[in-house]
Amino acid sequence: MSDETIKSAAEMAAERAAKAAESIEGGDAKTLEELVESAEQVAGPEDGDAPAIDLKVASLTEELEAQKDKYVRLIAEFDNFRKRTAREYAEMQETAQGKAFASLFPVVDNFERAFQDAPAEGDWTPADPVAFAKGLRLIRDQLRKVLADAGLEELPAMGAPFDPNLH
């Protein structure tokens, strides 16, 4: 039994005892059997009912433990889900960066080829400036294509007022 049930049973017994005492003093006497019967009603279940209460308490305790176990498993599963999602996001981001940088390697290689005859220091004029300019334009177009494939696009900014949300 819970503490509240015991307290309420004790309070009820005290009230009945007080009523019984008043009735005896007032001349409305009850028989001893009637007083014992009313006290037994207030006292609660007999000893024969104790196993049933113990079984109910055991059943409820078992159910509570099962619910606690379920809750702990749910929390652990959610924590694992959160960690797995974060790990997958990091791997996806790393893969996307790898693909973006891998597509830039051919552009860098073309720049290297364009300047392979240039000296490390000093002024340099290409043998055929027109062909050199044409090659650099091709490299620029290749770079723009790589950036467009990555989802970047050029914004028209010439002559437009500066917009920090756009530019």
C-alpha cells in the first residue's frame, strides 16, 4: 500500500472511533461486534489479500522497469542517429569538396602549360601573343564552366548599385 492510502485509512479509522466514542457517550451504544466490524472495514484488506497486492505491486514494478528500459534504449538510439547523421554530413561535404577541387585540376594544368616557357623571373613576352591570349580565354571559359557546374553563376554587377544581399 502507498503512504497516502495508509494515511487516509488511519484518518478514517480515527473518525469512526471518534463517532463510536460519541455514540457510546451519547447513549447510542453499539455492540462490540459492530465496532470491530467497522474497524475491520477501515483497516483495509485482510492478510489473505496481501499476496494479491504484492503481485500487483510486482507487476507494476516490472512494467515500470520495462518502460525505463524502453526509454533508455530510445535515447541511445536517438544519440546514435544524431552521431551517424553528423558523420554522414561530414563525409558528404568532404566528397563534394573533393569533386569540386578535382574538377579544378585540369584548369590549373592548362595554366601551367600556358606558362611553361616563361622564365621564373623577369619580363617575358610569349612567342605568339595572339595565340597566348586565345589560350588564356579558353582556360577562362573552362574555369567558368567548372564553376557553373558547381552551382556558381556570374552576377551582373557592372553599372548596378551595390546590394550586399546579392553581391
